[in-house]
Amino acid sequence: MIQSMTGFARSETEIPSGVLVWELRTVNHRYLDMVFRLPESLRSAEADFRARAEARLRRGRLDAALRLERREDASQSLEVDPDAVENLVAVMSALGDRLPAARSPSLGELMQWPGLLRRPEADPGALSASAMAGLDEALNALCRHRAREGERIEEMLRSRCKALADEVAGVRQHLPEVQKGIREKYRQRLAQLDVEADPARLEQELAFVAQKMDVDEELDRLESHLAEFTDVLGRDEAVGRRLDFLMQEFNREANTLASKSQDVRTTNASVEMKVLMEQMREQIQNAE
């Protein structure tokens, strides 16, 4: 089953302090290339996130972004930072010694002191576990997306393979007629010269020309490549690079077929083959 390298997925995981949001995007790439953008509090877990993604993806560029959307509701608990309190007490004591007549700040004013109140930090282990659960959910959705795209690519490739096979069969079917036409054309040219040729030498030359123009080997190789291509489509592995290699072989045989062509039908068939191959190549660029 072919997997596409193009996909998008998003997941949201509720935690006490807010919501962890993963966004995953993948595009085609020769190898597996991953970029993670994480909050500072989860930077230490990047290696684990990478390992989890690498276990699910084989090729493509992954852009993974995680953000923590904190709640701003009034019910969220706050706590006093002891270090900030000690620092504030020291500052107020020093100011009191220098400015004995100064008014003491109110409780409301003290609460505005930077860093005095803080939100309790989530347990790092629990936060990392929640982020990993969200990543698993996003990866599942991403793989489903890539599988759906892969089904579409595979369907298209199989239909083009069938069209290519029909073109090859058509060329092979009228090949005897083409060879007969070549022999007849050379006999007519010889007759126009109004000279008597050695029949044995003539047959030898005609056989040489027929061998030079023969495309049986190219057709055989095209049929062999088509059989292998169809077999590769059914494999449960990353097949994109192998399919891309086979397309190069397809093009080589189609070019040779065109260069040997001696009739319009074979030339048109080789052109149609190249069109089909280009359509296939464009789709293979997105196959994992």
C-alpha cells in the first residue's frame, strides 16, 4: 500500500493548566527530515518525540509544532514565590532605613510586584506524557491522511500501467506488418534503380536492416518493467524510490523505441508512452 508524503494533522490534549496543541505537516523529501518546534518546558523531550515520529514515518519532511495554550480564567490557582518574597522584604527593609517617613505599600500593590505571584508549574513527567499522547493522536491522523492520498496515487498509477501495457501490446501486434512494410519499401527503392541485385545479398541486407529496426527487446523489457512495477505497488514498505528508478528504465526503453520507429503508429505509441510516464513520475514524487 503506497503512502503519500504529503499530509496534515492536528491534535489537542487537555491538561490542568491549558491545552497542548500539536500541528504536523509533511511534504515530499528524498529522506526522512524532521523539524520540531517545542515550548522551552518540553525541549528535553524532543529526542523521545523524534523517535516516536521516526517509528511511524519513512520518508518526507515533517514540520512538527507544539504549543501550550494556557487558560486565563480566574479560577486557576496561584502561588507565592518564596524567593521573590525574600527579595522584596530585603528591598523594603533597605528603603525603610533610608526613607523612614515613606508609606508602606498596600497588599494590592504588593500583588503587582513582578514575580511575587506565579502559576504552579506542571509536573515535567506528566506534561511530557500528555504531549506524547497528543503526538500519537496527531501521528495517527497524519498517517490516515497520507494513506488516503496514497490510495489515490496508487489508483492513478495502476490505471496508467494498464494504459502503458495496452500501448506495448498495440505496438507488438502490428510489428510484423511494420517489418513487412520495411522490406517492401527497400525492394521498391531497389527496383527504382533498375539494377539486378544478388538475391542472397539482398536478403542479407534486408535482414540486417530488420534487425537494426527491431524493437522486440524494448517491448520485452517494457513488459518486464511493468510487471515489476505492479509487484512493487503491492509491497508494504516505502516504495517511492524504487518506483522512481523503474520510471527511469521506462523512459530509456520508450526513447529507444522512438529512435527505432519506422512508422507513424509506433512513433505515436512511443509519444503516448512518454506522456503516461510523465504523469506517473509526477505522482511518484509524492510517494513515500
